[in-house]
Amino acid sequence: MLKAFYHLLARDLRLAFRSRHELANPLIFFVLVVTLFPLAVSPSAEVLRVMAPGVIWVSALLSVLLSLDRLFKQDYEDGSLDQLMLSPNPLVILVLAKVCAHWLLTGLPLVLVAPLLAMFMYVPDEAIGVLMLSLLLGTPVLSLVGAIGVSLTVAVNRGGVLLSLIILPLYIPILIFGANAVDVASDGMSVRGQMLFLGAVLALALSLAPLATAVALRITASR
Amino acid sequence: MPESESTNTTLLETRQLECVRDDRLLFRDLSINLSEGEILQVEGANGSGKTSLLRILCGLRLAEAGQVLWQGEDVSDVREDYYASMIYIGHLPCIKGDLTTLENIRSLLDTRSQSAPIEEIDAALTKVGLSGFDDVPSKALSSGQRRRILLAFLLLSKTRLWILDEPLTALDVQGVALVESMLMEHREAGGSAIFTTHHGMQLPCEMSSVTLGVQC
């Protein structure tokens, strides 16, 4: 069972590294959106410092949202998804492997590049660690919850709008607590509450979202 | 006295299957009995529900009514067991263009938690006419060659039940002969198969058939 998890994870990572341009898309989107704000709004440190947590979090969220399509689309179109569902291994484990691969390829790079953008947006040094931690806890939730939406819409042609409508309301709590944590940390206050909330949501999503995704995939396949 | 044939146990059985697609009744009260070593051809015109039937047999699609039984038990209760002993090859390729032939076969086997030593994979590739292509990215192969990768996967999976949807698609004359000989060997080894095809397939053995689309 663990082997099946590991093999599928390795396959998805290998596939992603074979088509690198797709791999860079979410990251480039993230960096571009954040860098456009100082140009469009104001380059002054006071304005940017206030906006930074929200701008960085919103960009990260949209970047993940745009990359979600990749999660099951290709496997659905070439029939590999049928083979996954006919595997003697529990589908939940395989779903978890695919979501892990998705996070490693989109969420993790965002976490790693965020400090650079934070400095660029005049986020105080003491809040940069909090920003990274909040993204580290938050982006896996975005991938996990997003997987539920993708599995429901993968059979729909141009299901992008539908996907956003299903998923965005579920992303909002993560966005609020994530951005708020960075905001509060910039003012030098404790962010324990926000971090505990993000951690709790991650634990919840990790245990329930793969189950929901697996069921949704079976429903999609049965049409 | 019972013949030796009739002592064969039933592998897969359906009871009163009914399938409706887009408000159209495709079939009703369909009961199939597939025993060990039996090869069953599903016949019917385009749109008569052949693929739907095969997907129902795999448990991918839900039937409106009826049951699919694997060795006497409902497949949804013995899913793990059933999936370990059957293999389904649909008309979609299941092949990743960015992976090589060898990697594709390995990843298909990994999904089933199976593995095969390299010599065995080589032998299977030689048998399906792909020797020398193991390091070639699959996007560089023709569609017939991609189907042949699936045939190699079929050989390596060593399952008792094959469910094949249009296995002859994109294959040349030698490919058709290859599938026929594979089915014969599979049957001799005691395996069973269900398949659909629009091409004539001549197997020098007894073959049962079920025809869909006849008004009932």
C-alpha cells in the first residue's frame, strides 16, 4: 500500500519534470502578480507593507487554483484514472499520492519563493517566518480541498468556472487566517491562534479530503 | 455424467443487469455466466451498450438494476480481491507520452502493486513486437505500437480475467493474429476473457457470445 503511494508519487513527479514549462507556470504567475502591485498601486513602503500579506496570500491562492486542473485532467483523458480506480489498492491512498505530488510541485515552490516577495513588499523581517509557516500549513489544504472540486468537474468540458465556484468559498477561511497571521505578526503580536487554526484545518483536510475525492472520482467515472 | 467442462467454476456472473443511458434503455435482464477458461464475445451495433456493459462488469459504472458477482459474491464487497484478479483495457490508451515504453509498463504494473523482472518485461515486449523500443518515449510511437504496450501489460499482469474493450483497435494484421494467439494461450492456462470487437476474430476454440441491442 505504501509502495503504491510511493510509486504513484514518483510517477507524477517524473512526468512533471519531463514537461518543465508546465511546472514553472504557477510559480511565474505568483511572482508576476505580486510584482505588479507596487507598479499599479504605489511603490511607497507604508502602502505596500499594509497590503503585502493580503496580496501574497491572494496570489498564492489563485496560483494554486489555476494549477488544480492538472491534478486529474490528464489521467482522466488518457484513461489512466480508470486504471487507478481498478487498482487493488485503496483509491484513497492513490488520491493522497496525487495530491502530495501536486503540492510538492505547486505549493512548496510558493512557500520557498515567498520570503523574496515579502522583502520586496517591505514585510518586516519578523513576519517573514510567519508568512512561510502560514503558507506551509495553508497551501496543502488548498491542494487537498481543491482535489475534491477537480474530481467533481474533471468530466465537464471547460469546468474552470464551475471549479472556482465550488472551491473558492472553501478557500476563504484559509485566506482570512493566513493573511491575518502575517498582518498580526508584522505588528509584533502573537499568532498562536491563527497558526493553531491553520494546523487544525490541515489535519481535518488531510484526513477527510482524500476520502471525499475518492468518492467523487467514482461518481465521475460512473457517468 | 457431467462433462469435464461443466465442472468449471463460475468466475463472473451477472443477474438481471439493466443499463440506461441518457434516458435510453440499453439492455435489461441481462444475465451472463462466465466460467473459468471461457471466452465471451459481446456483440452489438454501435451505441448498443457494449462499453457500458464492460464498465459495469468492472465496477466502474453503476447498473440501474441487477448485480455483478465475482465467484458468487457481489463485486463491491470483494473489490480488492476482484481487482487483483482482473484487468480492464478500455479504448483509451492509458499511456503517458512523456514516459518511455518501459516506464509506462512499470507504472501500469505499479498501480496494480505488481512488479516484473526486467527479463520478463523484455520477453513480453519481444512477444508484442516492441523489442528495442523500451527506451523510446511513447509519444514517438504510433498508435498501434501504443496499443502493443498495453498488450505487453496484459501479458505481464497474469490475471485470470481479461476484460478487453475493442482490443484490435489500431492493430495491423500481425497484431490481430497476436491478440488471437494471446487469447488462446490465456484460455489454455485456464484464464477467461470478455471482449468486444467489430473486426472479425477467429479463434480456433469454442467461444460464447452475447448480443446487445436486441429488443427485449
